[in-house]
Amino acid sequence: MNYSESIKPVSYVKVNIAKIIRQLNEGQEPMIVTQNGEAKAVVIDIKQYEQMQETLAILQMIAQGDKSLAEGEYRPAKDAFRELKNRMGKELSDDV
């Protein structure tokens, strides 16, 4: 990723927002927006944002699993699957 070409001042963004959105939708890398010479924001395509959110959710689940494992809060998969099968069996028999 070549960030030097993706850094724009806020004044550029104000004048060229339609062009920027079009470029982002065409697959351009995220744009870094500066104000008074300092990086203040990043503008990204909605698809990239959604992918980042999905990735973050998965990483949070992994972190929670690691925490549970470290705290000894787990049970063998065989037991979990047996309980799930029992629950499913009860739900199926209740529907009949």
C-alpha cells in the first residue's frame, strides 16, 4: 500500500468528495485525511468497512475463547455435542 498517494488534506476532501467516493468504490485503497498537517481520519469503501467489522468480530470471539480456556471454563467437545443433540431431539419431538 502506498500511503503517500492516499494522503489528502481536508480541504481536498471537501471539494472532491464525489470523486473520492467513486475512486473508493472502484477499489482504491483507503484515504488518509489530514487537518493542519496531522492525520485525523481514514475514509474507506463500505465493503472494506464491513470486512473489517466481520474480522474484528471473529477476533473478539477468538479472544473470548482464549480467555475462557485460560480460566478453565471449557468442556470436552464430545460433551458439548451430546448436549446439543439432546436439545435438538427434544425440540424436534416437541414439534410433532
